[in-house]
Amino acid sequence: MSELFNWQITLPIALAALVFGYLLGSIPFGLILTRAAGLGDIRSIGSGNIGATNVLRTGNKKLAAATLLLDALKATAAALIGWYFLGEEAGLIAGFAAFLGHLFPVWLGFKGGKGVATYIGMLLGVAPWMVLVFALVWLSVAKLSKYSSLSALVATLVIPVVLWFIGEPKIALVMAIMTAISWWKHKTNIERLIAGTESRIGQKG
């Protein structure tokens, strides 16, 4: 338990990791790719966010896959670069900041995506074996429910718990905070799930 709050990183390094991660995470790949493909503003369809699930609602699976990959890798890159150059704790901060950058990009008036891809990307950077756990939970729930949002919500709940039990308290803490933020960002999805009006996987906007 003491390790959980025993962070050794200095304030200047933490701030450097935070700024670097945020700027990298705030690159809106979903918006950039759909505009480049001549599909207009992705924010005008479906849920209105810039993530891969909404890109999929354009009917272009390749663009959705590219968005998912790039949104994930920006968090992975932030975590790995921060970890390599500034240490483990800086990597965690940089990856977390990339997640925040995706959710609240300064370039789009702080209105970004829901953060599922960047959540996965963060895992890939700091605990790569947990990506498999996330995928198994997501696919299981998706197969049963056909709801992407519900699958993500359940998977993000499982991840911090597993990390805690396998002895990774610092990573578990950061991922738990990310889970809480992700649930808050999914609040409208949760309302639609309860009302039975949430869009299903593959449903176009």
C-alpha cells in the first residue's frame, strides 16, 4: 500500500511528461482521417465524438481501424517515450496525459473522444499483457450485447482490479483514475443504454 503513494518523480519532470503527453494525445486522428477521405466532419454524425466507434458509423471500416490504431499508439508512444527518457513514473504520467489530451483536445475546444483507444494504448505501453485481458472482456460483452460502449465500460472496470491483484499498484491507480474519467465521458452512453436507445456496433449514423 505504501508503494501506491510513494512517487519519487520531481515536479519539473512530472510537468514535462504531462505537457508532452497531452500534446501528443490531443492530435484528433478521427477528424483528420475522415476529412482527408472526404467524409466531412465526423462530429456531425452518430455520437458526435472523434473516436473509432463513431468513425465506423460512416461505413468505412478501414478508416475506423486506422483511427483506432493511431488513437491507441499516441498513448503508447507517450508512455514509452516518457518511461525511456524520464523514468517509469514519468511514463505513467505521460500516458495518462495523452488520454486526457484525446478526451479534451485544445484544438477542438476541449471536446474530444471517449478515450477507449487511448486507454488501450496506455495499457500497451505500461502493461502490454493487460491488453489481452481488455480484449477478452470487450469481445465477450460485445458478443452478448452488441454495444461497444457497454463492452468498454465493463473492460475498464476489470483492468484496475486485475492490475492491483497482480502487484502493480501504481499502474492500477492510474488506470483506475482513467476508468473513472472514461465512465464520466460515457455518461450519455450510459443513459442511452438504460433507455435502450444506444447505437449498436456497426450501426451507421
